[in-house]
Amino acid sequence: MTNKDAWIGSMEVPISGIRMDLVSSHQSTYLRICSENPLRTLNSSPWGGGFGTHKVMMNRQVDKLYNEADPLREMDEFIRREGLNPQETAGMLTAAKVKDVGYSSLTWETGEDGDISEFGQKLAMKPVHEPLQVCSWVTVGLGNKARAGAELPAASFYPGTINTIVVINGCLTDAAMVNAVITATEAKAAALQALGILVEGQPATGTTTDAVLIASTCRGQTYRYAGTATALGYLIGRTVYEAIMYSGQLYEQTPY
């Protein structure tokens, strides 16, 4: 499903133990996705970057002119002032309006035997106990749209403009986590093409400051692949695509 209207507040999601809140504090507005149990994460942003274990994922809205001399220190202090543990928090920055986040979730429906196929191999599952589920949140801002491989002027690293967070109910190998980043990125490029976003007449593939965060609950079936030929890759691709279409259309209506 995909959200149809902008919303403010809290959201229960299909994955057990996961909750999303839109928080507006005196410091900033941000998305906060919390897990009752630690999640295995792979984050392209510096805050909780690389492979790690986190219980909180944050997508923080900042001013377009945000240009801290020491952004890691500033983000650490921000997280602490919000009453969170920096060691348990993976974060992103964006100049996009986080209230216009796109959200989509899907659950894989297995056959009567409870099996799914991964590159032609049958994988036994226990769908009643731990179904394969994927939830994606994306905030879209297109002020610095880009096309990978094209010649572009140098741009500031901060803040991320199309930020993608994907939470997966399943166990992923390190290779599958990296594969999930690829699939999410391909879905982003496909959605931008469908939205008609161009750079000098050619389809944009993203912006100069995008970020992606993949999180796994480490419950249920183990997945070694997450490409588009797999059930997991299909769910990642569809949810990211739908989330970007929603948030991207809001941006096109009221660019900022």
C-alpha cells in the first residue's frame, strides 16, 4: 500500500516491532523509525554509516544552507538533545520536507507449500511466523538533480536530497544487503524516469546528495540475493518506486 495524503504523527507498520514517528521538536522536524530490537543496517550516510547495528533510524530536515564545519559532531549533539543514543542511531540529513515522505509496504504472498523462489531455487519459509515484508520511506527533493556519468559541477556533500530507508523483515547476508542498495537505487532511477525528471534533456538518475539505508530485522528466512529476479528484490523495487512516485509528485507540485 502507499500513503495517499500527507500526514503528521505516528504510524504503525506491518513489520512487528517497528514504528515510525514524524517528530517536530524545537530543534528540527525529522522522521524517526524505531525498532524494539536491534536491526542490522547498511547506511551510506556518515552517521551510523557502513554496516552496523541500530535501533533508531533518523531522517532529519535541515535548512538548504546547512553547512556545519563539523557535521558529525553537530549531528551527534542533535541526537543527544533529542534524548536518543547516538550509538544506537543511524541518521540522514535532507533539505526536503520530511512531512512529504513517501511510504509503501508489501508482504510476499507464498504458495500453499510456503515456498518462494530465489534464482530458481526453492526456499522453505514459515510465512505464518515470519513473512517476508518490506517497508520503504523516501523523501524527495530535486533542487540538485543529476544524471550519473554526466559532467556536473562539484556540489556539497550535505545534505542528502533523495533519502531512502528500507526495512526488511528477514535475514540478509552482507552480499544481499549490498544487492538491496543496488535494487533500491535502480528503483529510484526508474521512478525519476517515470516522473519525467530530466537533466539537460536526459533522464535524471538521482541527485548529487542522495543517501540510502537498508535495515534487516534478522528474523525468519535468510536471503543471499536481493536483485530484481528475487522475491525480496521485487518487494524492495516496488516499495521504493511507489514511495518515490508519491513524494516526487508532491515536490513537483510545490518545489522548494
